[in-house]
Amino acid sequence: MDKAVVEKLVETHGFTDFKWIRGEDIAVGQWVRFKCRLMCSTYGTKPVCPPNMPPIPECERFFKEYDHALIIRIAKKAHHRDADSEKFKILDDDLLSLEKALFYKGYHKVMALPATICSRCESCAVTAENCHQKDKARPTPEALGVDVFGTVRKIGYPVEVLSSYEQQMNRYIFVMVQ
């Protein structure tokens, strides 16, 4: 892998704050899936959300198949979910463009995991079989059981629970590259 080539593409697509991590160092935990199941309003309503995702042991194996992953930090002032969704749709499009560019550079295993839950369609098909935009729908790291807090802290990124919309939020995108 030529990290310089990858980093140049990442920067060309507007992502300037990123760090490398090994796939095996991405923390995956069953507790993340339980939080999805018990505390997330989108559980079971998206093709890229649990329970439509593989079991946690399969997710762990997935991450271990990658020697390299980029974690991209997006630092923004926190907003209400509705205001965020439009901004993150644009960000997700940039991310998919990066994923495609990396694929065409020869990184055939590339997979981007966005910072937010898919909200591309006004009416979601709920299942992967009926998804209207399979080519664009991606699971978040959390949907695959990633302990984002634990993982980003390992590489020195800031992350905390926010208590106000006035605070700066740090969202994290994972790009699996091999």
C-alpha cells in the first residue's frame, strides 16, 4: 500500500484531519450492538442498521481482514439532528466519491463507513433486498459493533458525550483500505 497516494486522495476529497490505524486495533463490542437495539430509534428501520447487520463475531473478523484503516475526524458545532442530516448527506457523497477513487486506484477492498445513519431516501425500504440505493448505503461503524469512543481514543483523537448543541462535536468516519 502506498499511504502517500491514499492520503493525497483523501485530502483531494476534502478530508484533512485523519489518522491511520490497523484493522485489528479497531475495538468491537457486543455492548455497542445492545445500545443500538435498546436505545436507538432507527434500530430495525434501515438496511444498514442492526438487526440487518452481521453478528458481532463476523464484524470483528471483517475489521481484522484489513491491515490499514483511516479514521477521519469531522469537527463541527453540534446541531439538531434535522439540521445535521443535510450537511452529512453532502459529506457522505464526498466520502463515497473518495471510496470510488480509492477503488479505481487499485484498492479493491476499500469500504467507507460514514459518521451518520443513512438518510438518503425519504421512505426507507428497511431491508437490504429492497434498498433503493444499495450502491450508496453504508453502515456506520457502530452498526458493525465498533466502539468508536474506545477506538479513536487509542490514536489520540478527542471524543466526549455532549450536553449542549452549543458544543463542538467530533464525528468519525472509518475508511477500510487494503
